[in-house]
Amino acid sequence: MGNYFQPEIETASREEILSIQNEKIVKQVKHAYENVKYYRDLMDEKGVKPEDIKGVDDIKKLPFLSKADLREAYPYGLLGTDLKNCVRIQSTSGTTGKRVVAFYTQHDIDLWEECCARAIVAVGGSNEDVVQVCYGYGLFTGGAGIHGGSHKVGSLTLPMSSGNTERQIQFMMDLGSTILCCTPSYAAYIGETLAERGYKPEDNKLKAGIFGAEPWTEEMRRSIEQSLGIKAYDIYGLTEISGPGVAFECEAQNGMHINEDHFYVEVIDPETGEVLPEGSKGELVFTSLDKEAFPLIRYRTRDICVLSREKCSCGRTHVKMTKPMGRSDDMMIIRGVNVFPSQIETVLLNEGYTPNYQIVVDRVNNSDTLDIYVELAPDQFSDIVSVTQKREKKLESAMRTMLGIGPRIHLVPPKTITRSEGKAVRVIDNRKLHD
Amino acid sequence: MAIHQISVFVQNKPGKLVGIIEELANKGINIRASSIADTAEFGIFRLITNDFDKTREILSENNVTNVTKVIAAKMEDKPGALYRVVDILSEAGINIEYMYAFTASETFGAYVVFRVDDVDAAQKLLDEKGISTLNDEDILDM
């Protein structure tokens, strides 16, 4: 049995959790129906009224929400309260140009940070720990969520943000960080850099790491654990639902407990939308249970997972999800950033290129690389090198603005992009992300 | 007058340039002058041939090409010959993007090809100063 941030709820019986969920879902659906016109229209269209929802068993009657709805409703269409009640926005990339913007009241921030606090305590964190947060700070939820969770636990928080590895290492060694929070690829990179500097795993004071925001394998877990001399834990979340901490791993290291008192989870068949029996592999769907500013009902994550209610040795009773085993759409996670091929296509068309392109994603030295091969049209070619290169740079910068990460652009002659059976192969992902 | 130059976008990879040159050889194109500008990723292969229309037709089929007019100015075989031409262009505020030299035979002499920002102005200027330049007809059969 381990430590809990909120023991009474984290170890509550199945009946207790269900009763909490039943009570909250009625209120949440009523709240969404009354305050979010976009969702009310969807419910009306389906002929469902808030009174039809008496508990979580009725959730399946409700319409789904997807990333496309978030784009459609951008920016305020899914807001469930007055802006004056909101204290924060966070944002993530959308499928095309528009970003997803999520709103939070102080209540929403608190519940999100509590979820992160549960994750920190689950890996052995307390007010005696030094938590080094090297997730990005800013619109990305990674930094803000873990930072807030660390405060709630009472740990000494180092708000490092991402990058500047020299400084990360200096602070880690000088201030004796005990818990490291970042993307798994950055953790691996820090481990390698430490070794290059001649540090042995036992030279640092780290005991645990909370790594998320991108897919990683068991093999990568073992390698990070060895290079840093720690236990490495996974964390799951998405901006739409709150951020990291929707689910987190415990000492058992075999799946992430979903915070079921705040988020109701379903697994559906991505093709039919039909709810699958527990234990089936399918797409995760979340319903927020007590959010004020951004209540999302039946939000389709596109992450493919399996849920398990097997008794966990840590004593927590909340359902566990596996690491996402893939996606039911074409979203890629590159350096922790969500990237859709459609975004790349949008930029190409805006910049006057043909939509003939190929994306090659790889992982070199534990860092993701993104290469975009673009077929050059005759009117974009100049016999002057600097003119052609300037064009390349302009496209690169437009991509960076759209995607939030910088790709390498390669202009190639027409008809050089591999086509199989006449159809261009758009994405080649050479990373090994799933076991 | 000036002459037509054809430029081809070539990936900086083994086998790419040779394929283009082979095609021209097979179709009986005589390359008068050429230069390559290289970057890490790609090269720009610039050509002056005995038949620019046919060359363009052949190369455009499988490549991205671009046709520009360039000045080919005759160089006297003595010190300061290149300086004289470049100085004329420079004085007139004409910017040279790039240049390369070629010669066809002992009697033909040496020429420098200039890619400038204002080809008409450059041509007019060199004509006025009595600098001999080539036009497309001059390079059909040398």
C-alpha cells in the first residue's frame, strides 16, 4: 500500500465511486445543456433532455463531441460559464489551422491540480521533495498542470520549463531534485547528457520521474530508469479534458488510474461509436463530471486503449487504462506536440505549394525529428539559389507557426514522392512507439 | 538580345545529375556552357545549349525547370577584361546574381555568362560600350 494525496477518494469502493459519478453526471449534463448552446443543440438534435440522464448508465444516450466540434465552436462556443468567472486558458493544436482553446475557472484549475497532486504522491512525492518541472510552460498544459500539482503537494517546485539542458542538469545536481517531470524523450536525453558529463546514475538525488505527453515503450522506461537511477512513471491527459493527470501511474507501473471521480470513461468502437464491454480494446471517450468553464460530454480522444478493473496492489480502486496503443485518427505526437497531416496540408496550400508531400518522423538521440518533403512546382523554382532557399525558409517558418514545432523542409522535384498503388504515402513514422 | 539559359532543379544525390545529362546526350543536345550551384539539399544545374526550345521540352517532362535570359559577354584575352565588363554593370547599379565562364573552340574565344537583375538594361549598356555579346542564333552552330 502506498501513499495517497486524497486517500478517501482514491481508495473508495466501486459503489462509492459510482454513486459520486451518478450524482455528478446529472448536474454536469444539466449544466452543459443550460449553458452551452452548442451542446444543447446537439442534444436537441438527438432528442435527449437533461431529465433523461439519471446516472452514468444513461450517458450512452448522449451525443459525442470531437476535435472537429471544438474547431467549429472556437473560441467561445463550448464555454459553460461567463468569461468573468474564468481565470485561465490553455491551448493545444487543432486538426487544421484553429487551435483548441480550453477555459478554466479556479474550481477547474483546482480539480486539475489535485489530479496532478495525486500523480506526484503516487510516485512517492511529499513536501520533502524537490520537483523539477521541465515540461513546457505556457499554453501547453504540461508545465502548468504539474507545477500546480506540485504546489498542492507542498513540494519545492523548480519551474524549469523545457530546454536548456545544461541549466537543467546544474539545478538538478545543485538543488538535489528528487522528482523529474518531462516528456520521456527529454528524460532520456537528460540521462544521456549526464552520462556524457561523467555522472553516474547514483550521483543524482532523483528517485522518480513522471513522464508523459508522448507515447513511449516499456523498453524506453527501462532505459530511462537505468540511466537516471529512478523509477519512471507514465501520466496521461489532454487539454480538452483538463491536462495531464486525467490518469496516472502508481507504484505497480502497469497502467494508469483514471481519476474517476472527475472523469467518466467509456471505450467505444471508433467505427460505430458503440460502447464496448470493459476489457475491450477501443477508443477512449471522456466525460468531465464537475467542470464549470469547459464541460465536455463524451469527448472522443481518438486514443486506442484497454481498461482494467483488476485489483491494484497500490490500493487505489480507480479503473486503470493501458498506455495508448495507437490512434483512431492520423494525429502524430512529435516532441510532445500534437501534429495532424491536415495542418501541414493547410500550410502548403496557403503557401502555394501542391499538396504532394511526405512527412517523415523519426527519433534520433531520443529526440523526435520531423522532415517534410515538398514537391516543388515550376513557378516556385528560381535559378538563383538564395531565392529558392528563401522560399524554403518561408515555408519552414509558416509550418512552425502552424504546428508549434519546427520541421526540416526538403524541396524535391515533382513526382519524386513515393506513391504506392498510385496513392502517395503521406506519413512515414520510423519511431518505435508502441510495444 | 541576350541568350536563353535553362535551369534544372536537381536533388543533391548520386545519380540525379547524370540522369539529366544522359537524356540530353541521347536526344542530341549540345551543351555549350553549364554551371551548378549546390546546397546541401539540392543543386541548380544551369545550361546553355545549341537548342533551348528542345532542351526545355526534354527537361520539363520530368524536372522542374526555369528559363531566364542571361548575358554572354566576350572576354578579351588580356588582364582587366573581366574587370571592364563587371565595372560597367556595377557603375550602372546592375546587380550580378551569379556568373560563369565558357569557351567553345580556340577561335570562338572566351565568354562570361552574367545573370543580372535587369537583363535588358545590361544588354543595352554593353552594346553601347562596344562589348560583344552572344544571342541565341550565335550558339546554334558554332
